[in-house]
Amino acid sequence: MKIKEIKLHQLLMTMKNPFTTSFGTQQKRFITIVEAIDEDGVSGFGECVSGEDPLYSEEFMDATLIALKKYFGPLVINTEISHPDEVWEIYKPFKRNNMAKASIEGAVWDLYAKKKGITLAEAMGGKKKEVDVGVSLGIEDTDELLLERIGEKVEEGYKRIKVKIKPGRDVEMIRAIREVYPDIPLMVDANSAYTLDDIDTLKALDEFNLMMIEQPLMAGDIIDHAKLQKQIKTPVCLDESIDSYESAAAAIELGSCEIINVKVGRVGGITQSIKIHDLAAKHNIPLWCGGMLEAGVGRLHNVAITTLSNFVLPGDTASSSRYWFEDIITPEVVAENGVVKVSDKPGIGAEVDFGKMEQYLVKTETITEDDELDMIMYN
Ligand code: OSB
Ligand code: MG
């Protein structure tokens, strides 16, 4: 297949509820939907998951858009691609910018699956027909408010509850949750808010039978996490520190974590996610799929990757309606009793609904074959 045109649909979406992490509070989500159109006029869709600001990782949407327009779009346009794995090879000389790369690569995977008439999950080698999901809850001002939120989500049947923690909202908050819900599958995500100086706090969490603690220490770190894992019983799960196949391999070798959260965008795309999946499976490291407050396209990509066999723990891919008054796909992603059924329609398995998207659209920019790669090095 040959991509002739790439559209960057830039959306500003408002979430139903503000979402607070150790980084701060957000209620607006600036999302780019990538549409790759081939010579037959078939469209594949990807979603760019960069944050609005470089707080979760170094990538942020304004910069990502420049990277897409200047490099990653022109590099694939008019290039013969027989399998989406080739996209990573094309991008290889270009360092990092994983979420930018993954957004086009994801669109190419969807396009590839649609042209073959198979589901995106099948194209990846996924076999599950349904996937288990949990929900990620932000920090609330009081334990009472958080407990109310947890109550709703337990009632809705989500398979595990993840709560965000930060210094000052950790041990006593978890104690309050466990008093009401002694047995629910519960985990915490610190988004890199602690250091090894906080070892007493991190050890104190051991008494709550948590499924895991996600990214307690600095983004990118694998050395201190290895030291930490030796001192606590709660399994460490890495999120921000796993930004490539190589960092996953290093973390596994050093014992920096017992569990890995795979976010397709963070590791550079589906091809890299599959590589990490296979390596983790070999080393008995269970995986789950993390979320980045995605709209429908990214959400469906997450459902598809979760169909791979070593995604054994419930991920963050909750229902569209947990985030949005109206998602941009038809039908929306629906978790019923913590289970999302995988569509049997080709590609991502739902229609991108341009009518619904309209209400969020800031602008669409188009990269065409006239946009040549503009690089100092190649000129
Ligand atoms: O650390 O997993 C994270 C959202 C944005 C950035 C980072 C994270 C998150 C979440 C929410 O936890 C996951 C979701 O529900 O999409
Ligand atoms: Mg996380």
C-alpha cells in the first residue's frame, strides 16, 4: 500500500470530570486523530496520545504536531509499505518522539487490517474475543469523594480500581479505602511522585494487599526501582520508565518491576508493543494496557492490543462514557461488568464519526506528497 495523504484532525475535548494526578488537574484534552489515506482512498486511523504539556513525558501535542508535519508524515507518504512493521524501520534514524511515530504507525496498522479485511486485533496476532478492563481514578479532595467514585465503579463491575496517589495523599487514603473495600482488586499509580527517600511511605503501603504500585519513582528510572522492588512486597509496575523495547529489556533484567504497563504510544507503536509483549511473556512478566485519556480511536487500539495473550491484567480501557459526553466513534467503547467485547469488523472495528467529531474540531491539517521532507541533513 501507498499512503497519499495524511490528515491531522486536531480536537479539543472536554472531559466529564476533572482528572487529578500528581502532575495536576486537567479537564481539557487536546487530541490529534491521524487519518492516513492510501491510493485507493481507504482511510486508516490512529490517535496521538501526547499530553498537552510535557509533564507525563517529554512529548507534548504542539511539538508532536511539528514532528508529524515535518518528519513522520512526509517519511511515509508515497513509500511502498507491505507491512506496518516497516514504519518503525523507516523512522529508526529519528530518535524518540514515540507518540508522534506511533500515531501514524497506528493509522497504517488500521489501514493494513482494513485492506486485508481482518480486525486490528487479528492483524496483531491477538486471539481474545473480549478483554477485561479496570478504571483509573484521579485524586479527589477528600476520601469521602474518592470513596463515592470507587463505589460507582465497583457497582459498574470494573475488574480493578486504580487510584492516583501523591505525597500526602497515600497511606491514610488507602487505609480509608481498605476499611470500606477490604477485598477489591486495588492498585495505586504515583506518576513518579516519590524518591527512595520516601521508602518508609512506600513500605507502609505493603499492608494493603495492593495488586501493584505503578511508577513510584522518577520517569525513566530503572536503577532505583530495582532497589525499591527489593525492599517492598507490593509488585512494582513501570509506566513512564518503559519508553522502548530496550528499556523494557533493561528493567526486566535488573528486576526493576514485576509488571509492565504497556502504552502503545509511549513505546513507539504497535510493532514495538508486540516486541515487548513477546519478551515479557518469555520472562513471565504480566502486562496490561495503560490509558492516556484517549478518544475512541486510541481506545479501540488499546482494546486490540489487549487481545494479545500476555495482557493478563485488566487495563485502563474503560467505557468511552466514563470520559466523554459523546465519543467520536460509532459505536462507542462499552465495558459491561468490566468486559469489552472486541468488534469483528475490519480494522479498529468502529466508524470514526465525522459528524460527532465536528463539535471538537479545532482544525484539520493535511500532509500531501507536495510536503517534502525538509531536513538540513538531507539537503
Ligand atoms: O499514568 O497512567 C497514567 C492519564 C494520563 C497520563 C498518564 C496516566 C493516565 C491515567 C488515566 O492513569 C488512564 C485512562 O483512564 O486513560
Ligand atoms: Mg501511570
